[in-house]
Amino acid sequence: KKLAILAFIVSAEEKALRKAANVGGKLTINKQLIGNNNQMKKIIFSSLIINLFACNSQTKKVEPKNESLIQKSIEKSSNNEKESIVDYNLILENKKIDGIEISLLNIGNLNLPTGKIIVCDPLVYTELTPLSKSVNPGNYPIKIYIAKTKKSGDRFALAKLEITDKKAVKWILALRENENSNELKEDDSFFGFPVDAGLASFFDYKTGLEFDKFQKEFYERDPTKNIYDDFFETEFKKNAVNKNDPKDVGNWINYKFPKTELNIPMFQSGYGDGLYPAYWGIDANGKITSLIIDFFVVELPELKK
């Protein structure tokens, strides 16, 4: 898919991708819309098949040509943990990395009434499988870190759910309840979530139940409609940088369900479709301080051992 050069602009092709990924509430793959740029090819596994359980775990073994970017982000450790060998604080704390400008976008808070978190592509998920770790119920800031790339304009590099203001001293691969990192035999493999609509999200388990109900009622009213084209497109457009530009369809929303306190954020997934990991930020006291999603937009140096 062609990438918009102007900052924060999602192209018409990306809009079509969001629509194609959710036709009649069912996952639909349009191969012509997937991974037509070199950057995206760096992170898409050549035989990746995104099935109907888009929020379920999937593992990825990186092809040799991809090792320079993705292999650095994972290493094996014991007790069902895989620790990142890159430090995401480099993105969180700096305004420029290797000549790439980094900016911060605050998109509001996330309400977590249960503290059980789901991470997935919100337009194609069909099963609610929360992460194995949970946090205290509450409202937490959502922060997006944007990289100003030379060839593809502004791209969302990291999405962060800020649990506390303490600095993370290490980053642990976020696993779901049915995942075991000891099954990942290669250092360049990880559990991640597939993206097929160019969007990612994290939200509460209770919100997931509400969203499932919301979608079912939407299609029961009119099965011929598309939930992106006929509902969320308008919400995304509200956050477009240039609302007068028809090509700028918006890169994010933080939608609150009517008559509830539940909300679901949706945001651009870096260069688009692929398989992406999430990490828990762990502070010096061993407590969770954040949850981040890495979209493999910025290559970080390997930590020294």
C-alpha cells in the first residue's frame, strides 16, 4: 500500500484496508492491500496467515533478511519471561534518534475497570484473550510516540499505556494466559498480535465484551453496512490534522461507548499490517510501570550485556 508523505495523513489505500478488513463483521483478506512497501516487508513474515482469531497469540520466526530489526527486540530468559534487549526509554525520553525526530501525542486516558488488558487489531479481533499480567483498575494515560521518517512521513512508532510515572529498567514480553515463552526456541521469535486493518489497540476485558455487543447490534441493524465506513470513519476524521484534506482520514480515535464509562482507543500501527509484540515496562522495584506496543518503525541499539 502506498504511504502518505504528509504528516499524520492516512492514504485512501489505508482507508480501503480498514474497510476490507471488516466486511459484514467478518475478517476479509485483500492481498493487494498488504505490504507493498519495503519497510513493511522487513516485518512481515512471508508465510503469515492471519486467521479469524486475530486477538489470539501468534508466533513469529523472522526470516534472515529481517534479523537486523526484529531479532534485537527479544531474548530468552527463564520463568516464562523474555526480556527485550533494546531499551525503549530511548524513544520515550528523546526527541531525536539517529536523525529521526520523535514527537509525543497524548490521546486521552484508558479506563480499565477490571485491569485485564487485551491487545489486538480492534477491527478484526474475534476472541477476547487478555494478557496474563493485570494492573490495578483505574484510568491511565495513552501516549503515542511518532517518528518523522524520511520516506513515509510521520509514523506511530510506539503506543504506551502509562501505569505509573516511574522509569522502566527492563522490558518483558507481554504474554497471554495461554502462552509460554519457553516454547519460543529461537531468539528471533516472539508472541505477538496480527494486524490486518492497519490499526492496533489496547483495552479492558470488560470493554471488549461491550465492543463485541456493539458490533453485533450494528450488523443486526443492517448486515450490508461496514463498521468502519459507516461508523468509525467519521470518528477518525474528527482527529485528522487537516480536516479539509479528503486524504487525511485520521490516525487515531479514543471512542467512548454510549451510556457507559468504557472506551476503546484505536491507532495507526506504524507502517500498517504485520505482527507486533507488546512489552511490560518494569520499574526498579519489579512493578509494572507501563505497557507498550512496538511497531518496528525505529531501530534501536542492542543493550550491552
